[in-house]
Amino acid sequence: MVNAFSYACSACGKCCNSPPAMSLPELFRHRDLFIGCIAIGRVPRKRLHEKLRVGEHEAILDDTDIVAFEAIADTLLYRAGDTFSITAQGYDYPSLARCPALEDDGRCAIHFNGKPVTCEVVPLDPLVPDALQHLVLAGRNQSAIYLGADCIQEGKRGDTTLLVAEGRIEDANARDALARRRASLAAEREVWGKAVFESLRKDLFDSPAALSRIPAGGFLTISIVPALLAVAGLSARCRELCLDYIDNQLGLIDRCIAQALLRRRLDDRPVTQELRGFASAYQRAKAILAVPVSADEHSNEPTHVSAVETYLSGTGR
């Protein structure tokens, strides 16, 4: 079977049915649009000779595939017995079934003004090796989310872009987007991810009962405050960026809850409760960050601090 898929985005908005995964700088940039959270998911570890099958497409994992999966886990994921993803994420009411950046005509309001890199990666998956991206596309081609969009086509079609073929990412823009998203995930891991992982190890990752809260095929969402506290202590500038973000988030949460109360949907209530929890966590973080820290209490290397400040400001390349 030819493992080739083509892609043509019609901007129908079908895949923009929820807020995207984002980096901390992207959340800072769009602090009045996306409520931020941390999403924690379980990533099944792949085994040698394991068969992956989607419809008529299948792959039996060989040594090269396992090495590729392990390389992704070593640089982008977190190990505690099982393997986990920890990412920054936009958060909103699932009942809305739309990204906050989606306009009424189905177009992205920030397409030319800071669209998250993860949106550029769609419909590929940065946590899957390039050689197996055809299985990602095969699965999404059969997904109800994409049904009727006809944006993913098997084989090469004249009016579409050949995206993957025989284990290669054929489209240069797709290769670049995958590389940038993976670089972003690696940067997030270094800037705040490892610190958050260690802070949660005892109460979450080392607790089978707590881990049961992570839904199969889904994510456990928690406040983004642990990530903010991980970076705010680096310098006065980092603290300033985090405080500004918190203030804007508190206003955004108030507006989102007010709109939800007007909708009067029962299925919105758990999300409203979680958003109020986010707001309480932000208020506690503000109290912590209100305590001045003297310059001599910062023990980090100036080069590292400058790099993080540049990263959070979204001015790095």
C-alpha cells in the first residue's frame, strides 16, 4: 500500500474546535484571548515489533522506529515509570466547541498575528516520528472531526499538497513547522517543564491513585501557576511578565464565566468551577510574587536569565 497523503486546508474551521496547545510565550502574547493551563497526558511507550494499524495502513515497529520514539521521549516528554506529556494549553468551555481565535466566518483571527506553531503543524503530530506520520494522517482522515472536510486525501491529488510519502515529510513548510514545534516543546521542557514535573512527582506521578485522574486518550488540566512560579523567580523582568499575565488572565476568566452564566448550560458548571479554581490559584500566586526579591537572591547565570527573559517576551528566534 502506498503510504502517501496530501493535504489542502480550506479554512473551514472544523479542526479549530478547541483551544490549541501553546507555548508559554504564545500564551503571554495572547493573554487576553486564551485562558492558560497545563495539560498532562499519558503517552504509551512503544515496543519493538508492535503493530500499529489504522484502517488498511499498518506498520510493525523496528529498531529504527523505537530509537526515533525514544529520542522524542528523551527530549520532549517526561518519564516516571510511564511516559507523560506536559504542555501549556489554551482552555475554554468544551460546550463552545471552538477555538477562541475562530471568527464567525470560520477564519482564524490571529492567523497573521502570532498563530500558535502547533496550529501550523496540523494535521501532523510532533510526538510521532516522521516515518510514521502517514498513520497519523490515516487516523485523522477517518476522524469525525475531519469528516466532510476532505482536507486530507490519500495519495497525490492535483489540487492538494503532497504532505507525506513513504516515510518522508515531503512538504517543506510542514517539515519546518514540525521542527519549530519540537524545538518549542524542548524549550518549554527546559524553561519550566522539568521544574513542574519534579514539583508534581510526589503528589501525581508517583501516585497511582492520582494518575487515574488522567483520562484515557485525554488530558488532566491544572492551573498554569506552577509554570509561572518556575520562571518568575529567575529575575525581576520574569516576575513582571508573569504578574502582567496573571492580571490579564483574571479579567479574561471573569468575562468567560459571566458569558457562561448567561448561557445557563448545566454542562458548563464543572468548567466554571475549574476556572474559579484557576482564578484562586492566580490570586495566591500574586501574593507570592508581591514579596520583593533582592538581586543577590537570584543565583542563576546571567546568560541563562537573559535567554529566558528573551524567550518569554517572544523576541527569541
